[in-house]
Amino acid sequence: MSHPVKVFLVDDHALFRTGVKAELAGLDDHRIEVVGEAGSVGEAVVRISSQPPDVVLLDVHMPDGGGRAVLEQVHAKLPDVVFLALSVSDAAEDVIAVIRAGARGYVTKTISGRELADAVVRVAAGDAVFSPRLAGFVLDAFSDRNGPAPVADPELDLLSPREREVLKLLARGYAYKEIAAQLFISIKTVETHVSSVLRKTQKSNRYELSRWASDRRLV
Amino acid sequence: MAGLPLPPVDQPLLPPPPAGRFTPDGVPKLTRRPEDSILGGVAGGIADHLNVPVLWVRATFALLAMMAGAGVIAYALLWIFVPQRPPAARQEIRPAGPVERRQAYGVAAVGVALLIAATALGFGQVLTWVLGPLGLAAIGAAFIWREADDARRARWRRTAAGIVGPSTGSWWRLVGGCLLVIGGLSVFAIGQLDFTAVRSALIAVVLTLVGVAIITIPWWLRLVRDLGDERRGRIQERERAEIAAHLHDSVLQTLALIQRQAGDSREVQRLARSQERQLRTWLYGPTGYASAGDAPTPASSSLAASLAEAAGEIEDTYAIAVTPVIVGDVPMDQHLAALVAAAREAMVNAAKHAQVQEISVYAEVEDGTASVFVRDRGVGFDPAAVGVDRRGLAESIRGRMERHGGTATVTSRPGEGTEVELSVRVTAGSDAGEDAGEGGGEGAEPAATDDPTGTVRSHADAKGPS
């Protein structure tokens, strides 16, 4: 990559922002560069809009609507800015809600600096970033455990067997490279499958997904 | 109903003991006035207490006297029960002036005249029907007033202002209530002419009570609201105490431990992880603080809960991160218990030998099979080279799964990490809650102990990358 990925931090805990900045700087990784930070929804919207970064690391839980509010106010205006949710919350509804609001991925705050940098570079390149936990949630959401869900749009409401396989390997902690080797496909194909799953998660009106979204008043 | 008339609501039967001369609101306490007294000083005392001219009080007593002598009885009762105020030190007890005395006698005479007139007209008899319920209401109110503490009385007094306050609503209510009371009285008057006495008396009583109820609506509302407020306050207080207790027991203790162990980063990490997991369970878990409280599942009653518990134990014991991802869930039975135990052993192996900081655990329940994958990116090993004496792998994992009709697959290569895949059929009837322990669910799964079909594979090339 010719120029470093411009990263913007949004988190209401100053201590955490400082920690992430220090960790990313300590990596001495020339692929990324932290260009700004914000401690509230309003501040984030103003700063991101005035100087759009490449990737926004977004906290899910903040006063005034949280990361979702930032996504809603910025995502439509600046579709090129990529959002990566970064949160301590492990609640499925939180995770699914920010994904449906437009985030390209979700990682937990316990992620190591190295992995975070990799994730940032990946979403900046257009990939989706699925932590094992997110993969589990999505599998859960698309399962037919509570009886078969009515399928309104097979294109959106069903996962292909291959996508399911990829998701399961993600949930088992496999890296893209390992998934590719396991399934005898190219890394690019793995990325395509994951992006497709992300799109379905964002757009599908499956009951479980809509429920999670409507619980958060997203739809 | 014998219709013993009693003093109106705003004259407490038994005044508070004369500790000071004023109530907390700054109103003079109800005491009999030794100065200017005509008879017992009752009217003067009430006038002081209510801050109205003494003549009004006397006139009220006279009017009440018309109602079957209620005024007379009320005066007598008050005379008996209301203590006399000790005279101010310098002030001589002096009788009332002649003008006031004459006025008082006049009022008394009018009262007696009214009483006689009412009796003569047969009025008193009927009034009894109205005064009975009113009197009972007054007794009840007086008791409530006695039982209330000072703060509550003060609140009620403030609410009382709302009854005749400046708002239009309260005026309408007051007018409506009075109309009903008057209506009640009139009905009985008409009843004298048209209806049978009992029927009209009943209507009169009902109308009167409804009228009184309407006038006192703010009091009732306040009573109900008080009750609700009190209950809410109690719940909040309990909630707060519970949170405080929890934070103290867990977070504060852990922080104290972390400060003392600051030099040992491994121990600090272990403490922090353990505390995080506990707090998370408490906040978001099925039995947690933030859950809606529907159907709380006790820990280790389901596969997901047991596996998470096992992962937590490994985290605590070996100070490494274990991140379980679980899709689907099923109630525990003995086979699933074996699955969890085997998975736990696999985690222990990874924690001990793989030299990693993180283990991935993934479990799914799909198509009647429960599977657990325990994976690490550690040093790995050659499964073929593992001696038969390695009890952990052979007995605790393979043997256990075999006995429960399941499978165990170990995929590992030196330098590429290890993955242990465990799966077992979910017994069809295992959703019956009672077979979670030993001996349950035997009938549904035949030959659970020595199932010859239980396949045990252990080859590096089964799923390994080629």
C-alpha cells in the first residue's frame, strides 16, 4: 500500500483511546497511522465529516446513541469511510446491530495490537473482519434452530453451504490463510465468501436478524 | 347505625401531647385556651389552631348541634380530650370580655334552638343517616392521622391545600362533591314524602359518601402514590445494595489483588481475565443482572453454560485466554457431560503443552450432533508418535468419547498447532430436564458404555492441510 491507512478512534474512554494509540504506534507498523480521535458521538461526526479518515475504530457503547449513532450520521454521507466496531460488549444484539448499521467488522477490545493492525488493514482493503465470536453470532442468526424460518429472499436469507463452512472455520479460530488451505480454495475466495456473509447479515430480513435490529430500533 | 355524631375531620380526636406549643408546620397546637374562655376554651383553641375567627367556630358548633346534637357532643368530647394550654407566665387567666360573652351565649342559644327545631320537624332522625357514615369516615381519618408520622402529616397538609387550591379542577371537584352531599341530604328530605324511608336513606348515604370521596380525592391519590413511591424506593435501595455488594465482592477485591501482585504480569492477567469473565456473566449472562429474568438457567444445566464454565476454569488455572464460541445449545445429559469433560481435557493439554496465550473453543449443536473444536496455534505434535502411556489424550479424551458413543479426532503437526474435534450424538429425549445427572436418558441411547460403532480416529492426515 502506497500510503498508510488513516485511522480515527471513537471511544468515550480517553484512557482506552490513549492505550490503542500507544499500542498501534508501538507496533511501528507503517501500514497504519492514527490521524484523530473523538470522545463523543457529536465530536466524532464533526471530525470525521471534516477530514474523512480511511478507517474508523468505533466503540459500540457510548452516551447519545453509541457507535450506531455515528454510523447512521456518517455512513450515508461518506460511504468510503470504513467502520470497524471495537467493543467490550459480547452481547449478540449489540454486535449484530452495529454490523447492520454498516460496520465492516467487529473485534473485541481484548484483541492484541498486532491483530488490530491487521484487521484495520484488512477492512481498509475492503474485506470484512469477523472475529470468531461474530462468526458464531451470524451462524446462530442464520440457523433454523427455532424451526425453519420463512425465506422471503433466498439470495439474502440463506447462507450457502460454502459460506457456512467458512464461517464455522472462522468461529473455530482459523485465519483466512488456514481456511483457504483447509477448503482448497484461494484466500481471495475466502474473502469473497466472508464479504457475502457480511452483506447478507446487513441486508437480510430474517427473523432473528430483524429482531436484533428492531430491539435496537434500527429498522 | 346509631348515628353517634363525631367532630369533623379536621379536629383530631386526640391531639398530640403538648410537647411544644407549635406543630412542625408552625401551626399552634390544638389546646384549650385558658384566656377568653366562655365555657371550656374549646372554640378558642380550635380557632387558634385553624387560624380562623372564633365566631366561625362557635357558629359551626351551633350548626352541628342541629344535626342530632352533634355539635354538643363534639364540644363535650373535645373538652374532655383536648388538654388545656398552660397559661403564659405573666398572663393572668382572665374571663372573656362582656361583648364576646354575649355573642357566645347568643350563638349557643341559636344552636339549642336549631336542635329543638330540627327534632321537632323530625329532621334529626334523618340527619342521623347521613351523619353516621360521615362520623365513621371521621373516626377513620382521625386514626390514619394519628398513625402517620410528622413528615407524612406535613405532606398531607400540603395536599390539603390542593383541595381548595386555585386550580379550576379542584374547584369543580369541590363543587361537585358538595352538590352530591347536598343531593344526598335532599334525597332523604324528598324520601320523607315519596319513598320508603330505608330506600331513600340508602341513596342518601351513598350520595353523601360519594361526595366525600370526591372532595378527598387528592388525599386518596396521595396515599396510593405514597405507597407506590415507598415500594419503588425500597426496590431501588435493594438494587443499589446488591450492585454495591457485587462490585465490592468482585471488582474491588480483584483490584486490590492486582495491586499486590503488580510485579507478576501472568498473575495480573489471570486475575483480570477471571474478573472480566465474572463481571460479563453477571451483566450479560442468562442469570445475569441485565437479563430480563425469564427462565433463569442454572449454570451447568446446558451445554453452553457447562462449556463456558470449563473454559473459565482453564483460564483461571493456566492464565491463558480461552474464547468459547457456542452456536446452539442443548440441555445436559451424561453424554454431553462426557463431551464437556473431554473438551476440558483438550483445553488443559493445549494450555500445558502448546505454549500459546490463546485457545479457541467452538461448539455447535446441529442435526442431532454436538461438536466441540478445541484449537491452538501452538507447537503441535505428531499424534502417531504419542506413546500409549499418555493418559490425557488416550483415556481422558478418546476413551471417554468412545464410551459415550462419540468420536474424537486429533489433528496436529509439529509447528502448526493442534485441533481436537469431539462430537457426540445428542440423545433425542435429552431435553427432559431430569436426566441431567447420572443414570438419566439410558433408555433413549442404547449401549452407551461400550458402543462398538464409536469410531475413534487419530490421524494427522485426516483433516490436515495437504
